Amino acid sequence: MKKYLLAAAALTLLSGSAMAQTILTANIEPATTWVRNFNPFNQTSARQSTLDFIYEPLVIFNRFDSNKPVYRLAESFKLSDDLKSIDFKLRPNLKWSDGKPLTSADVTFTYAYLKKFPALDFVSIWTFVTDVQAVDGETVRFTLANPSSLAAEQISQLPIVPEHVWKDVADPVTFANENPVGSGPLTEVPRFTGQTYDQCRNPNYWDNAHLKVDCIRFPQLADNNQILTATADGTLDWGVSFIPDIDNVYVSKDPAHFHYWYSPSSMVAFLFNLETANENNKKAFNDLKFRRAVSMALDRKTMIDVAGYGYPTLNEDPGLMGELYKSWADPSVKADFGKFASYDADAAKALLDGAGYKDKDGDGFRDNPDGSKISFSIIVPNSWTDWVDTVNIAVEGMQAVGIDAKIETPEEAVWTGNLINGSFDAAINSLPASASPYYPYKRAFSASDKGKTRFTAQRWFNPEVEKLVTEFTHTADLPKQKETMNKAQRIVAENMPMIPVFNNPNWYQYNTKRFTGWSTKENPFVNPSISRTNPARLLNLLALEPAK
């Protein structure tokens, strides 16, 4: 309470006009009401403004600039010559938002904490490192389980938390962290209600000289329709949402200030839970022929043109490369397995017929070869209207070939939780974009991540793919990395654990009326999306300043 009152008093000192100039209004996530949770390890109910803005990364890798490292809490890192260890050197005189020193002891505490509470470790870092030691007050050494040229990127994915706060937390998994002590630019929460909350300037932020935004305000918006209204009327300065017919419904309202920029981004795919509790569905889902038939029943072009208003990019690559990673795609993989990733309803029916999936009980839908019933729902967040329409098109395609599929629309947090804990049959999901296909493969096919992240929701794991993904990091030689990825994508394409349909755009709307300095198509200095899967959003924030 004392911290809350101090923060509120500090904000009151600012004049009304200054506040109006330095409060940026943004949308990251839809919600029916805000829940005060700033636990940076929580993957379901924590506010999506927690990472990066409250807990700054050690390093941000800018995939819009050849994956160049941009140093944040760390001022440098150095890999050993044998790629078996890496030293991070922190900036001198770092402080937490409560004024206490941020040192290498906090870094080592954080990683030891993740080892003690593995449920917090959403990237399974302790399968990647074997030891973390403080060399001195500003230097931390990580010993790696295997040589890795990408160690810095792996390690920087996790937030660093203050030992003096978290050491006394009895249950960090359920800890809501309502009054966070952080290291990032916006750590103070002077106002929080079910309808809006503000995240404001960290008084002890090391880079305050470059921060020209005093607060970000997050209004509660339940779905894409409410987000559209707030975007079109100019309420939002920074958005990440699907907006249908954006040129007419948004840009035309104020062409001088209302802008968007969509670049190819995360792959969107349908998937089956191969470990579903429904034994009948499980038989079908674990049959490669069934998965291939479902894939061929999906009208991807209609999904893009109708549900996505033409914004997404077609992905018919069974190895999951698509437009984003086309330079990594092995043409022979597409030649051998590409027909299973293209729409062909007649071929889907023929494959199902040949595999013994026929209507044996007369209800109009196919059953398993042993006569047991197949019936499942595809889950999709109810607020993501473009994905809801995409799933409806998929359901129509599946039903047309005789598969009893339906749609189920939980709230986003419930959808995420179900994907993580495996309490679902089928779903639409995405994999985060990165500079190479290594990270999507790492996130999707690492058995150690099962139950920790929604990216392993399909629960398909292959020892050879995991081995190849690890080998990818053993060298920085591009031809050798491509050779390894060719082998991995062939295995994935042959088994079709995920069914790609398109790549989402990098959703990004911005309003220059109140703030300038945005990353744009004309000046693409960084990935500008405010999505929580994009740490570089912090760099976009630091480039902004109030419009003159």
C-alpha cells in the first residue's frame, strides 16, 4: 500500500497536460476483465505487459536486423571457444525499481529458483545449462549441457527476478505478484481496475534518459470488435489485432496519423492432442493417414481470403517452413510430402476410405476402422474473430469429407491453459516467429517443455528431431545448420504432427497523432508488434516520443 501511494503521489505531481502527452494507450490482449497478476513465469493469467516492460531481458536479439544483439541488463556476453560456456556481464550500478542493487546474485538466484521450481521454467533451461555461477558482482557464467552457438538467445528468454522479493514466496507458481519489483522501464502500477490499468515509469530504470513515455494505459477490451472500435476512433496508440478491411475502417478515418504495417510472422496450424483422454479420438489422431486426410480437407485459400481478409500468407509446407523460412526449406521435402499439405477434398475422402474410416453407425460421419466413434471439438479463443472464422471454415471442410468436427470458443486464458495441460482434443495454434526455424522447432518438439507451454500442445516428440535441433546449435556454419534442418524438416513433414495453413501477419497498428518514432515499413529498425512473444517491443517503446 505504501508503494502504491508513493507511485500515485509521484504521478499527481505531473501536470494534467504533461500526463495527456506522455500516457500511451495500447492493446496487447483481449479480456472480459483485468486480473491483477504480474508473475513473469505465469503463461496463462499474468498480464501480457509483464515481460520486457516490467522485467527487462539480458539481451534482445533483433530479427529485423540480422538477429543483432541489443544489450539491455547485460552490456556484453562472451562464448567460450569450445561453445561450452558463456559469460554475461551486467551493466554497472543496476537497480531494481525499489532502489535495491541488481547484481549477478539475482541472476544466479533466478536460475537456481527455476531448477527448484521447474513448473516456472517455461523454456526448460535446465536441459540446456548444467551450472550457473556468479564470477563477480556483475558477471555470470553459464555452463552448457552441449556446445551451442545460440546460447545467449536461449538464456535471454527468461526474466530475471529480485532475490530479496522472490526468496520468501511460498508458492511461486500461484503467486500473483500484484505489486511487482522489476528492472524494466514501466514497473509502477498506480491504477488497476477491472476495466483499465496503467504501467508507469520505473524511477530507477538504467535507461530512463531514452524513455519518453511516462505510462502505458491498457483499457479492457473484450474482443476484436471492441478493439476495432477503440482503434478506429483513435483511442489506441499501439495495437496488435486483426482488423478486417483495415484501410477503410481504420486508415481512412485519419490517413495522416492512422497506420499499420503487416509483415509475415508466426505460423498458424491445426493440431490434434496425441495424448487426448478420449480413447476413440486418440486412435484416429495417432494415425498419420487420418492427420493427412484432415490436412487435405482444409481450404487454406478461403481461410486467408475470407477469414483473414487476405492478410495472412499461404503455408502449404509440411515441414513448417513457409514464407518466413523459405530460405531454409528443402525443395525435396515439399516434392515428397507437399500433396498432403494442400487442399484436395476428393483425395482426403479417398485416403480415409482406404484407411478404413467409414460411417459404420449410420450417423453420417466416419468412425474408426474398429467401429468406435470419432467426434471432437477444435478450440479457439472466442475473442480472436479471424481465427474463429478460420476454424469454422476448417470444420466445414472436415464435415464435408465425413469427419464429425465442431468448434469450441473458450476465453483466451482458458484456451492457453487447455493447450498447456492437455485437456482438449483439437485446436488451432501458432508458433512464434524467429530469425531461423530453430526456435519454432525447439519450442514445438522438446519433450521437456510438455505441460509448460502451449507450443507443445500436440504432444508429438521424436528423439531424432530433438537430436537434430540440438546439433543445429553446435555450429555457426550456415551450410551445416541447413543440412541439419533439412533432416529435421523431412521427419516432421513425413509425420505431420502439425497441419500448417498460413502465416499470420505481424499484427501492428500505430497512431502518430500523439507519439512519433515508430518502427515502420519505410524505417523497419525493429519488430514493432506489442505482442508478448516479441521482446523487441521494448525497443520500439524506447524509440517513441510525444508528437510536437
